[in-house]
Amino acid sequence: MSTPLPTTTCAASSALFTSAPATEFVIVYSKDKHNPDAETMSLHFDLIPHTVVDKFVHLIRQVKAGEYRIGYDSFSLFPDGTDPTPLIQQLQESIDFSNQSQCLDVTKHVHVITSTTTLLDSTVSLVDKMNHLNVIHSGFELTYNVIFQRRTDKSIETFDNRLVDDLNMHLNRVNNMVHALQALLNPGYQSQSASVLSNVCMTPVLPLDDEEYDMFTVERTFGDLFSSYGVLGKSLLHIATDNDIELLNQTGSDAPTPQNIVTSGWYVWGGRNLGLEEYDNFINWCEQNQIKQRWGIDPRDRKHATGYIKMGELQRQHYDIQGLNEEEILQKISQFTDCIDVQLI
């Protein structure tokens, strides 16, 4: 699962954070972000005191202080039975925008962001639809690589910032809709409720310290708050989950891009509880596909950052969701399609 690639590394260390620590993280949702009078609800999370949370809080405070341009995006908050057609249409609109952008050389870079027609074809198998979503995701990654290459060589500065920002937002939507459709089209996919703080332009990040790689876990409980992946590409776990052998065939040992930073983004687990058996499943997949023998990739290497770093837990007694079971919580959140704010307490 990719999220918008951060572009600014903050020169801060968790040891230097002097502001008061936050104990609670709040996500505010609205039924219509364009209507200030629209109904809202919020999810509250108790934060776990550790160094990655310190970094996350520091970055959120920078964003809240207006040091970075941001946009909020939420996805995969869809109840069972949701018609995927509107999502596929949104995905196609963003693909079309990206393919036609003046900021890119379309013929050389983004032709692999292909049509979504396959996803609407009832005669196409689920496996082929999942593979097609992988192809679209690869196109998103290639296009993002072009953007950041051009930011480095300054050639993108010839374009109006609004054009770059619009392209950035549409590419983010391509990524988000791919992952939403993976969950929506495939009932067996790891169902998830995710909220991502998608930064429009310059995104603050902090590097992971060596000891923080020990915090990654595949265990997930409904309502857990995790540090967002925040890296362009797929971790080895993402590759296994998507069964994306083609990515390994194309790029070999360079295919996995493990998380190595903390961003101002977050990830909320809204699926079934997952235990350590998920790690066993991951290792079994790697062994069955001979990942180490064929590509020299050791799935047990801690630097592959397998899983996510847990930062907090949902307050189930908060009045907006008090007394609701897990399915009812997801059903309620699905009515609030826009994330409009975050708060630290």
C-alpha cells in the first residue's frame, strides 16, 4: 500500500522534542466537506507513549501550525454491498487527468495507468481484476517517480504550482481508490478502514531509528491506530498480500520498499483481528514462491519492516460510537465520507 511520497525530511530528533506530549489523537469526519453545516463525527484514540508517537505528534503539530499544505483523504470506509461503480468512475477520472497532465511526458511514463473497463466486466475473473489493480498501482508509482525526478532536476518548476498540486491530488486518489477497490471487489481481501492525511505538496517526515524497526507487528485489533506506510512502492508484506509476483519479476531484489520513515499520515485498522498467524502466512507465501532463493530477499530481516507500528487504540466509549459493535461503527463511519480535521489532546 503506497501513500503520497514525502519530500521534506525534518531536522528534528525525538530526543529534542520539548513540547508537551499528546495523549489523544482525534480524527474529525464530515458528511460533506464542502458544507460547513454538514453533520460531523469524530474518532478518538489513546496514544501509546513511545518514540514513533513522539515523532508523529511533532509532525502533526507542524502540519497544524500551517507549515505544510495539506489535504485530507479517507478511503476503504465502505459497508458490505457498496456498489463499486462510482469508485471505479472516480478512479478513471483521476487516471485520465494524470495521463493528460502537462507536467508529464505521457508517452514515456504514464501509459501503464490503464483503463478501468476490466473492473466493470462481469466476465473477468476476480484474480484478473486484482492483477489489473496491481498494474494500475504500478503506473501510479512510475508517474510519481517522474514527478519527484523532475522536482530534483527543477524542470517541473516551469509549470504552475496549481498544475503540480492538482496532479499530486489525482495521483493520490489513484492510489487510494486502488486499495479501496481491492477491499471492495474481493470479500477475502484483508478488509480495512483506513484514514490517510494526504499532503498536497511538501510533506514532513522523520527517519526511523534502528531500534524502532523492532516495533513493527502484523498483529492488528479493530480500532488500532498505526503509523502510515508513507513510502512509494510496496513492502514485502504488501507484495505478499497482493500476490504481486510480477513486481518481483520486473525489479527483483529492488522490489520491496520497506517503511523507513515516520510521516504525518496514519492508518486505522477496521478489519477482523489479526494475530501472529499472519506472520506465519507471510513466511509461508515467501517460502512457496522461493523469495530468498530466487531474489536473495530474506523475509525475516527486521529491516523489511513487516507490518505496521502501532501508535494508539480506539476509544470505544466515546459518545459518537458508544454502545456500537464493530460492524455498526464501520456502517456509521461510512456515512461520513470526508475527513476534515485532526486534533491532538
